[in-house]
Amino acid sequence: MWHWALIAASLQTQAIPMEDLDLKAMVQEWGQPQKSRSVDGRPLSIGGVRFERGVGTHASSTLTVLADGKAVAFRAKVGVDDEVGTRGSVEFLVLKDGKAAWRSGVLRGGQPAKECQVSLQGARIVELRVTDAGDGIDFDHANWAEATLEVLAGTKLRVLARPEEPPMKIASHRRDRTELHGPRIVGTTPGRPFLFRIPATGKGPLRFSANGLPEGLTLDPATGIVRGRVPKPGTYDVKVEVSGPAGKDRRTIRIVAGKGKLALTPPLGWNSWNVWGLSVSADKVRDAARAFVETGLAGHGYQYVNIDDGWEAGRAPDGEILCNEKFPDMKALADEVHALGLKLGIYSSPGPKTCGGYEGSYRHELQDARTYAKWGIDYLKYDWCSYGQIAKDGSLVELQKPYKVMREALDSVDRDIVYSLCQYGMGDVWKWGNLVGGDLWRTTGDITDTWGSMSGIGFAQGKIAKYAGPSGWNDPDMLVVGMVGWGPSVRPNRLTKNEQITHISLWAMLAAPFLIGCDLTKLDEFTKDLLMNHEILEIQQDPLGKPPVQRDLGDGTEVWTRRLWDGTIAVALFNRNFAAKEVAVSWSSIGVQGSPRVLDCWRRKDLGRVPNGLRQRVPGHGALVFKVGTPKPAW
């Protein structure tokens, strides 16, 4: 008999079924929690066994209970509901005062229920949590079957609504001086068209100059746009200067010409899906491109304006892909985007149909690649979708095959097209995405603007971060900040401001692509401050692309560190608890000696030399990011 069971036997206790608690305050990603039914309203069933009582929920979800020291134990049988078959993967956790007291490990559809028995003695706050096991929430129908809290006799448990702290104040993106931003290293294929807008901000008019441009490239000094073709392989360190009424700034930008040298830093841009869904149109894409320039996003290095699903029609008699009525002239649209020094992205599927039911590229891969090149496309998101009906099985050979075919097609055309594999992490794509020619690859299912989705995806990426680097990035999906909606209308974001700060901090520490998913014509000041924080972008765009080191402190807080090209270390403090918490890290634990200089990135404060380490109050669901050390640029 367990220690807690012996204690319970000596006390007067009562059992409170989980389904008798107030489930209205239970936070979950999809649907509503159900009493003694699955999330879809069917009888609870795990591994072929029916259960009469319990709670059906959906990852990610949390039920927070105020136990106030009067809970003794928790028991349940947990697993994925049989209504999803063998699909779905979740993990169940029981937390005592923010620290995991029990976790199930990853459970999948079709597996038998796992028994949970855990002592709650002394706990003030108990959290019953289900995560998506790091692979998105699709089919994650989770059951707490026969779930019971053993409490002292006469105790009435209270379920806590999700508390929300005041948003942390972050620095304005507006800076008084003239300044250069964006990637410090840019790649191109010798002989192919090159386009790069030097990112800079400051009171205009601005004037640009560059010393050391490789043969074949020219700079427009009024716009900072570099165009041309680099004729032969090589590495070129270009000294760039921008000047204006508010001063000057200089930096060295390295241009690398060679095979497979695209996306040397994670792409910065926008994608239409999370805001417009299938209602995307040329006018909306044109508005986004103009907003890049007008808001200053282009001045901070954002360059890709990407069309997701919904642009396709059928095919011409000769098989060439056609645009629908929303995109009357794709080449003209590309020309407009290029005139701004920006790049245009497009979407397709290796299957016969896209996810939205539009025309895919199956058996037309080379023809489509040639069409994209003719139009002037710079980025391709290639989404698995209906190829699942073509693939013989789920083997690596079948998972890789369609992506190899399109890679060969892209290699054959006279245009650099960044290649984004979208297949949701199947077959551990992070281990082989680069081998089939991907420049980035999706590692998860679709993200949504909820804490469970964003944090479940983001915090799970640390363990696979080592597989990413220059020209091969893990992509945990697009950003969900600002006004989103998935079309045709937009709405306010469901993430709190603190949660959005955590979102951007995580993606920056992971060197993940920053592909904005909101309406760029409706950016408020907070969202601009999030997306155009120079110090955070310097971390995300770091030329080394080193993976972070993730340290779980066991109390709902984490410390992440990442070594940067200039010899400094990025340090992020995360608080996954609802309430604020102090988070500490010693310099010795991250290999730092003495009293280094410390810069608070989000608040843009120079903290001077700091001895011993950091000890900071981090808001609930919030994050702080610091740069530690004295910068010494590598070139």
C-alpha cells in the first residue's frame, strides 16, 4: 500500500468525482469538456473498455483546482478515446503547485488506459492537464476515466478560472536613430536572379551605399534594393552603410553564392492562411506587401509575402496550372512585390488536390516549377494533403518521395525558390528534411491562437532543435499574433499579451521562421512592438543558427540559453504557470564567468554588469529574454 493510501486510511475522507467539479472553467483547445462522455458526446471508451464516469476533454486542456492543503490523493484511468481509432497522441499530467507530480508519458489512440494514482498531500493548487504530446492537437480526444479526488471530509473544492496578469510592458519598436536590421548573411545560387532589400529604419530620406558587392549586383542608393546575378560561387563580405537625418549605421552583410545556400537564416515574412484562409485574394496579398513597407516590417528584414491555399483553378489544355478569378495576373502581382524589394511565395501540394480541395501538383511537378519561375515566385510551401491517398504506406521512402520529385523540378529552373516542406512532422522530418532538399519543414500540426496550442508546440521543439541550422530550419508553424481569423473575417487574438510575448520569445530562441499570420493592415502598436523588436530579431536571425539548450526547472518554469555569433548568450526565462513566479539562473550553470554585461531585450534596458546570475519575476504565461556578454562580431 502506498504512503498516501496509509495516510488516507487514518483520516476521514470523501471522494469527489472529477465530473462533479465545475467544468466551465476548464480550458481546452477544441470543443467543450463533457461529463461522463467523450468530447464528441459518446460513451467513454479507452482501448476497447467502456467507462461509466469521468471527463472527456481535448488536448490541450487544464482544470485547475484550489485544494488548499485538503486534498489527499487523485486516481484515474487515462487514455485517448476510441472514437478516433489509432489516431491522436496525448500526455496526461497532474501538477502540485506548478510541479509535475505524475505524468503518463505519451499515450496514443487504441492503447489501453493507463492507471494514475498520485498523492496530493500538502498541495494548494492541483492542475489536471492534457498536452498534445508535441505534435499538434488533431484527434487528441482525451479521457480522464473514473477520475476521483480524495479529500478531507467536508471539503468543498473550488475550480479556479484562468487568472490573467497585467501585460508586461515592452519597449517601442520606434527608435530615434538610423539603424540597420535583418539578416547578416544572405544566400544565392550563382547565375540566378538575386533580390535583397537592405533592412533599415530611421527618419527619411535614407541613402544607402555598399562596398564589396560581388560582380553582377547593383544597389539602388535611394531604396537600398540590391539586384542582379552573382556569376560564380564565392563568399563576399559587403560593407553596407545607411545614412539619414537621424545619423548613420554600418554593418557587414555576407553574401554567399553556391548551391543549396538559400535560407541561411530563418525566413522572415507573412503567410495568408491564419488570417484569410481560402478567402485570400491578390488584393489582400498586395495590401500585405504594401503594409510591409508602410509599417516598417520591411525595414526590419521581413521580405516574404506568401500566398497559401486558395489561389488555384484547374489546368489549361496543355496542363499548365491556372489561377482563379481572385488572382487575375500572378506575374503582375509578383512584379509589384519585387518592385518593393520583397519576395512572393506560393502554395501547392504533391497530391492531386490541396488541403482546400484546389488543384495540386501531382504529375505536374516540373511543369508547375517552370510556371512558378516564369511568374517570379520566390518561395514554395508544399503541403502533403491528398498525397496520403497516393502514398503506398507511411514508410520513409513514401514520405520522402514527393518532396524529392519537386526538389528536382525546382533545381531545374532558373530561379531561387525557397522550399518549405509541410507534412506536419511525419516520420521525424527534422532528421531528413534537409536530405530531400528542404530549406525548412513543418514539425507539427496547425497552430491556433490558444495557450495550449502555442505553448504545447513551442516548448516541445527544444528536444528537436539540434536538427535545425542554416539552410534547414525546423518550422513549428506560423505566428499567431495580432488580428487573425482563418478567413473571411478577422477577430482579436485569443492569446493574452504575455502569451504573445512568450510565443515570439520561443520562436526566436528556436531560430524558427517568423511568418506572420495576421492582418497587416490592422497592426496595433503592441503587435508592431512584438514583431519589430531589434534585439529579439537579432537572436532569431543569428547567423550561426545554433540550437538552444532547454532547462526545465520542474516548477513550471524553464531557462533556455543559446550561443550567438558575436560571443554573447541569449537567455530566456519562461513561466508556464498561470501566476507570476520568480525564475533564477546562475552564470556558472550556463558557462559564464565573472560579471557580464546584460541587456534586457524586451524592455530594451542595459542592466550593466551583473554578478552571479539572473533572478527575475516573470509574469504568468510570460517570458523575459536577455543578451549576456559583450558583443564581438565575427565579421
